[in-house]
Amino acid sequence: MSRLTKLVLDVLKPHQPNSLDFARLLAESAEGMVVHLEMVEMDEKTHSLRLTFTGEHLDFEAIEKAIDEQGASLHSIDVVEYRTTE
């Protein structure tokens, strides 16, 4: 058995919600998850972000849903880390 413990995603989001609120809303989508948001690029309508999620057992579907609910879109999955359990 394995569990997802780290994801790095490339995400495009509109200017609103702002980065603080966006990261907080994503973090609230799952207990025990840490969200690290890095702005990569900004244009007049959007922000390109690198989002790093870490935790003991990440739920990709819940993360993807939370991103979508904030009007953002997932562009790519850049890093995936699974750990095996006994």
C-alpha cells in the first residue's frame, strides 16, 4: 500500500481570490495538508503559480476540486511523491 505525500502543480488562477486567500482555501480542503504557493508569472488577468502540497495522505481529487472551485485551472502535475506503508 502507498500514500500520496507530495504534489507540485502548475496552476493558472485569476487575480481574485488573492494568493493569501487562495492558499488558505486550498489548505482548508484537507486536514493536515501544507500548501506552499509560489507565483511564477503574472499578467493583466491571471497568475501562474507553482503549488506544493505536502501531508501524510493527500487526496488529489479533493485538491483538484478545490482549485477548480476557486476559478483556477490545473495545467500540469510536475512532481509526485508516494510513500509505502506497511
